[in-house]
Amino acid sequence: MSTAIDINKIPALARLVEEVEATKKPRELKRDDRVVAVVSPVTYDSSAKTDLMSFFGSWKDVDTETLKEDIYSDRTRNASNTAINL
């Protein structure tokens, strides 16, 4: 896991981060001609959250006891019929 850096203590870095946030484009950090790091904007995909939330309540009409019985029945039926060939 990465270590966080408080950019408020480094004004030049804070300005760079503000630019990256505003433009939504990453910036390469170079030493001589070599890229040593990249500052990228963080994006939050609200459509993914909306898609997930659309599933809430979608199983409300399912009889969970019957579902569990069907699952256990299928497990035991499939387990006893499965042959292992080596």
C-alpha cells in the first residue's frame, strides 16, 4: 500500500495536483529524460454506483427457503453423480 503525502506542505506539488484535477489529465514527473512517477486524477464513476443500486430489492419476491432447498438438492445430486477419472 502506498504512503500518503500531505500536499498542503508542498506548495509546488499542490499546484500541480490542482492542475491535474482541473484538466483531468495525468502529468509525468521526470528526472532528466526519465519518467519517475505519474500524477493521475482520481475519478469516481457514479454510473457504476447507480448500476449497483438498481439491484437492491431485486430478489425481494424470491422465496429464500425454496431457493436454499433447491441449491442443496442440486449440490447433493451433482456430487453423487460426478465421476472422477484420473
